[in-house]
Amino acid sequence: MASSLSSTNTNFEHFGHKVYSTVSQNNNNQNVFLSPASIALAMAMCTVGARKETLDQM
């Protein structure tokens, strides 16, 4: 179980860093405010209703 939590934490950190990097590149010299946790939660809720190709892309 500890290994699973560690893996989840690592994946979440990677996701947050990638989202921030993408958003900050597109907003040069501007403040960036976002919540990786909220974005991840919204994406998780969307996967519940996604099927086939859409689910694979998510």
C-alpha cells in the first residue's frame, strides 16, 4: 500500500509540474494561479463518463 501511495504522489507531482509549465509558457511575464488538485479532480470525474478513444486520450 505504501508503494502505491508513493507512486500516486509521484504521478500527482509530475502532473502538477507539467500543467504549471504548460500554462506558464503560454502566459509570458504574467502571474499564474492554478490548482493542480482541482484540475486532477475534474479530470478524474470526466473519466467516469468517458469511453473508448476519449478515455484513452485522457
